[in-house]
Amino acid sequence: MSSGLNRLGSHALFSTPVESAPPSEHAEEIRDALDRTVNWMFDRQADDGYWCGELEGDTILESEYILLLAFLGRGQSEVALKAAEYIRRQQLPCGGWAMYPGGPLEISGSVKAYWALKITGHDPQADYMVRAREAIRAAGGAEKVNSFTRYYFALLGIIAYRQCPAVPPEVILLPKWAPFNIYEMSSWSRTILIPLSLLWAYQPAASLPESQQIRELFLTSPEQLPVTMPPSDQLDALKRPSRINWHAVFAAVDRGWKAMEGMHVKPLRRRAIAKASRWMLDRFGQSDGLGAIFPPIIWSIVALKCLGYADDAPEVQAAHRELEKLTIHEEETARLEPCRSPVWDTCISVIALREACVPADDPRIRRAVDWLLSKEVRSKGDWSVKMPDVEPGGWYFEFNNEFYPDIDDTIMVTMALARCLPGDLYSTWQAQFVPTTKVGTPDGFSTIVCGKTARGARACSDLERMRPMIAAMTRAVKWIEGMQCRDGGWAAFDRDNDRELLTRVPFADHNAMIDPPTADITARVLEMYGRLGFSLESPHLARALEFVWSEQEKDFAWYGRWGVNYLYGTWQCLVGLHEIGVPESDSRIRAAADWLKAKQQANGGWGETARSYDEPHLRGEGPTTASQTAWALMGLMAAGEVESDAIRRGVRYLLNAQEEDGGWNEPEFTGTGFPRVFYLRYHLYRIYFPLMALGRYARLTGILTEGQIARAIA
């Protein structure tokens, strides 16, 4: 039977102490640290049962909001002025703005920040504005901005639309078998491209006063900006190199399309606009705005204005409300989140609390489980275009985003549910998903629920409570299996979304035009399957294992697509491989563990800068952080290093760094949106990942057993 069968339900991963591990000389200190962090978490739980920490990005969010408001004639509104003050406070000493703390000047973000400050009335002769202007010009000037920034230039009359990459609405008419149809693009690119295509079709432009122009940022002039985009230095190399210069090919297509439009050859334009408009409007429902993320919400407002919607139209007002929900007001500043993260934060919080032995029957855990169950996706979205026969089942990241459930959230919620089957000091239950070929089990597995309780009435009550949880987990397992890519891996939102040539179209300089499978998500899938009782005897999991091994790099680390960076990827892969039954003695596991130990810093912690995406020699190096230290510790524990000096030093680092209230300070960005382009600071990463790591260590070493935290916080 599967190696995962003893790590299920309320006795999840690493629940059984390692007998040879001696009791820690700091056992009471660890229990006290866990107690304080558990209380920190519960103090911040919403009444409905969820957690939602702030999700922080860089200043492009505030800048682009101000640019939208300027287009709408509200560039000096109160919220714009407060957002501008926030931008001003984030300026680097060199004069520009960065994508993450400690990062270098980023040209597009810096140009938009300077421009937003001018729009909101900041004196261009002020010292900070002079420094910004000089830094931008020294970095190559406004000529160096990306395609999204060019569209803002055109929207506000700085350049002509022909100087932007063409995004014609006719692209939505391409059939699904065509190599460049919209469903070959990543989901986030798709939700940006459709409203942007309406912008291209109508080409609206506001006229800003001279005081809000930015000619001084160009080394030449806006009029001299080329009509095609230069090659981007933020794009990853093609995995399958080609002798063809695809940038030149697509640039020629771009010029040709613009020439054709210049001759008014647009026979399908009306039909394309109608279909693009319908596509966009259909996806407003059951969502926190289009795609539930900031960029498409911004562009959808502009698109609605292009289509003739009035300012007081329900669709326009709803989109504005979503932006308001993303805005965090303080006394003098306002900042925006790129989206909200309640499902993600809640499922990880639940896992961390269960790791710290908070009982599954704690009422606060039960409220969290009920809230997660209420967010299950039960209707088809964009993902179903390629897999129309697969039953919906999964979760999204935000409060509402029905069209776009994702693999990572679905995995984490499923694992959280598996750890929260009814159980306390007197009753425990486990669920096992057993592969079978038995007639009458068309899904390929049977679900076995087993447990013990002192009273029969309690058993009936527990089983009734489990019913919706098991049903949701079953649907999720089936959905995830259907989402497996042809190479054995899993991506974030779609299956087989890996057409690399799309990354070379002029619009693709955000370095995330496609959504290919990644090692970190695939390993997390293996972790989930292992916990649920599956083994490598299942052919699709054997293929997934091969994919993960194929992604291991020459130094035995793994790249992290969704977290910074090699520390994230290596942690996730080691845990996934352990859970699916790969032995700790495997030479590749040992080498990955050695890599982690080699990256431990003198203070006992681990840290990695987001700069490692641009400069891979910096992998595993950077300021130490609580979240990345927790990842490294959990990776090493999965590799059988519980008794190692590296683990003890890492635990000591977390104990020393913990603040009195039970939290940790972490200004660094350790989340990844688009590698090399956009990074994130999840404000709860610094809390629930250290809690998870310390709880896991305490369970492994016998410091903590089920119910001890419950008694401490009762």
C-alpha cells in the first residue's frame, strides 16, 4: 500500500515522532513560541472563518491607478493624491523605483511613478523629482518602457497607438485549433488581452495639460519612439532554441497589421468587437472583477468606456468598487493590492494550525473549513475549453473568481480538508483514496473512511460532517488529474498551455504569456496524492515524478516559479517527493539536502533575493527571512535531516527572530508573480510558514502531541 497511508487526516505529514530524535533542550521555548503564534493567527481570523493578509506589490499598482483616474478626469482626486504620496515614499535613494525592496531601478515602474507624481501636482523641480528624472534618463529614458506602459502613453496622449504593439480584437475569432488562439495564452494574459484589444479597436486618448506631460523623460522625443517594440531583456530564453529570429518575424507581422489597418482593411472588426465584448462581460459574473486581478480590472474599465458605457452604468461602477476593495487607506497614503488572497491564506493557515496540533474540532478550525467549502468551484470556466468532459471541482485564490480555479489553491485546500476530518482527543478519523480497478468505480479510486470514537452517536455525527468534505476532496482529485499536462507536470491554471512562440510576440514582455507546467506545483500535487493514499503505482503519478526529476538543476536545486526562488522550489520538491514515497536515501534527495545546508547562513537562517531570477548565481543567497527559513527547514525535514545541526540552527534562528506578539518581521518580497517582472510580499507568509515549520519539528521530535496546543489556548 502507499507510503502515504500513515500520514493522513488528523495525523498528517510527519505526525509520528522520530523515535531516535532526542527531546529538544528548548522544548518549553518551542511550545511557548507555537502558543504565541497560534494566538496571533486566531486573533486575526475573520468572523466568517477565513484569513486574508495583505498582498503587497510594487508601485506600478498605485501609478497605474492614478493613470486610469487621469484618463477619467480624476487625476487629482483624494485617492490619487494619497496614492502619489505612497509612491513618493517608496523612492529609492538613487531616484528611481524598484520591483522589490533592495532591488535595482526598474525603468517602466520608475517612469510611471514619476508621471503619476506629475499628474497629482508634484513640483518637477523638487529634489526627489529631479533625482527621479536623472535616474530614468541614465537608465535609458522613457524609450525603454514595456508594452503595457506604452499603452498608458497612448491612452493619455503621449504617443500614437501605432507606436504600441498591435492587439487587434480579431484575435478572439481565431479557432481553438489555431496555434495562436486566446486559449493558448495564460489565463492572466487572456484577461488582459481582451479588454486591451477593445482599446486597440477604439483607440481612446485623453489630452493632458502641458504640466502633466513627460517629454523630459525621453532621450529623443515621444514622436521618435519606434512603431515596434525592441527585444525585451526580461524574457526567459526559449527552452527549445530556434535559428529563426522570432522577434523579427513578429515585429514584421506587427508592422504589416498596422499598415493594413492604415488602409482601413478591417472586414471582421465589428464582429470581433462584439465577440470580445461578450467574452469580457460574461466573465464579470461571480468574480471580483475581470480575472479578479488588478490589470484586467483597470483595462476593463477603459474598455467599457470605449463601448459607450456611462460612468454610472452598473458594470462600470462594479469594476470601480473592485478597485476600491483593493485599496488600503491610511491617514496620508493609499496603496493597492494586485488582488486578494483569502483562499490561499486560509488553507495554509489551517494546515499550519493543524501542524501545531490545534484540534480539527476546534470551532475556529471548523469555521475555516466551512468557509473553504463555500468557495468550491462547481461550474466550468476557461480551463474547460481544453477539457470539456471533466467535472468542475477546485478552488480559486481570491474571494470570488469562478472562471479561474487554479491547481495550487486546489491542492492546498484539499490537503487542508484532509487534515480537518472530525477529530479531537476522543475521536479521530482518516480518509484514504485507494486506487482500484473494481467494477463500479469509474473514477479509478475508492474512498475509505476509518476512525475510532467512544460513542456510536458521535460516529454518526462525525460521518455526516465529513460527507461534504469527502465529496469536495473527491471532485478536486478528479479535476486535478484531468489538468495534468502532456509532459507529466502541472501548471497553474490550464493544461498544455506551453506554446513558447507566444512569448516572442511584441505584447509578451511581461514574461508570463504562457502557463507551462512547473516543478513546484507538480511536486505539490505529488504531496497531495501521497497524503491521500496514492502511490507511484498510479501511472499518471509516475509520469509526474519523472517530470520533477527532469527539472532538477545541475546543482541539485529546483527553480521556484511561484515563490522566491530556488529555496521555494527545492523545499516544495523535497516534500512532494517524500510524500509520494521516494526514499530519503536517494542520491538526488541527499544532494538537494546538501544544497540547502550549504545555503544556510551564519545566523542559522536562510534567505534568497528575487534578483536570483535575473542572476541565477545568486540562488539561495540574500537577506535571511522567516518564511524562507521555514521552507528550508521543511525541505530538510522531508529529507530526513531532523536531527541535523542545520535543523537545530534553523529552529534557533526562528525562535530568536520571533517577536513578542508571536509574529516575525519580514519586509522582503518572497512571493513571485511574474519572474523578473513582478514580485509579491504575502504579509502572512512570515507567520504561517514559520508556524508550520516549528509545529512540524515539534511533532517530529515529540515536543508536541495532539491536544497540547488546544489545552494551552483554551
